Amino acid sequence: MLEILYRDEHLVAINKPSGLLVHRSLIDRHETRFAIQLTRDQIGQKVYPVHRLDKPTSGVLLFALDSDTARCLNAQFTTGQVQKTYLAIVRGRTPEQGVIDHPLTEELDKLTDAQADQHKPAQPAVSHYRRLMSFELPYAVDRYPTSRYSLMELCPKTGRKHQLRRHLKHISHHLIGDTTHGNGKHNRFFREQFACQRLLLHAASLECVHPHSHAALKLAASPPEDFSQVVRLLLPFQEPPITSV
């Protein structure tokens, strides 16, 4: 059973598990379970997607329950009125906070985007971040005798494909578990040391305006056990906060 975070006559939100596709895709033809169908079967009602989460990302996934509500929500996402907050574990000790303003070219897939413009210019992409904790482990994963990692809060201000993964790569703080844009050495270390088999990215909250009541709506999803377990295993290696003199 999926965890239902919110439901009324117009909306339903779930806490999507890592590894679950939102909908059918040519990229994963072998998959038979999808968030849209599972949610529909669980609540006994058709659902309309208004945004997406990548298959390996867990967290808040919002659906509309009718086409008019879906159009209203799509407009909010398109115009940047929706605030999304993610948790992530990345390699290295990141700055305390910052903004990544780095345009991204469109990531095209050979199967699904064969007819798309191959020469489309890079689009604006902005992500804000804040370091919540940092850790130093006594293991030489790369060229240093110890290895540092950070637990981050990420807030994308635009919605480009794989934006957070690509922005983290751009600042050399690769997302752990990212097999496309990440760092293989650190991914392997987390698999072997912490039995971590997933992308360490979780959609923790989503804030929007309810399309009908016009009230502010904040949906929050606790990280799943596999994400939380990694954080617990890192805690003994937490670095003390740096205080200015």
C-alpha cells in the first residue's frame, strides 16, 4: 500500500517509494508497477499527473482527481509558483548555502525523444541549497586519506530534467547513488559500506496553492527507511559546526 499524504475531493498526494515509475515508459518496458495505476487502484478513482519524480527518487508526488484541477496545478508548476524541497546526500563538504545558476541543455533519450530538436539552446536553471550536516569518514575512497559527505536541502527554482543531479555534478558535489551524473567510486563505497542501493534524493515537501480553496497547501513526506538508515550510519562521523570567532 502506498502512503497517502493528503486527499480531498480534488487532490491526492502519495509518498512515492524509490524505484517506482510514475507512469509507463519506453525506457523501462519491463516494469509493471506504476504510481499512477497503484494510486488509482488504491483510492478507486482516476488520477491525473501534474508533475514527475524520477524513478529512483522518493517523496511527495501530487495528483489531481479531475482534468480542471490538473490544468490549474500544471499552470502553477509551469510558472514556478510551486516550492519543492529535497533532501540529498552528496560527496564532499559543501558550502553552508548557495545558489547554482547554471543553464542546462535538454537531456534527450534515444527512444522517447527521437523527434526532438537536437540543437535546442541551454535553458535557464537555478537551484538553491543549504548544508544541514557534514561528515568525515576515515576511509580513502578517492585520493584523500578521509572522505567527506554532506546532507543537503535542495530547492530547485526551475524544472529541468535531472536538474538537481546535473547541478550537483556541476559544483563537484555529486549525488550519491547517481549512476548517470554521479561518481562511481563514492557510489560503490556506499553500496559496500552501507548497503545503499538507491539514489540518495528524497522529495521532502511540496508547497502550492490549492486550486479551489486558494489556501496555502504544504505536503511533507518523511524519508523512507533506506534513506534514514544511511543518515543514521553517518551520524557517528558528523563534523562539528564551524563557528566564527
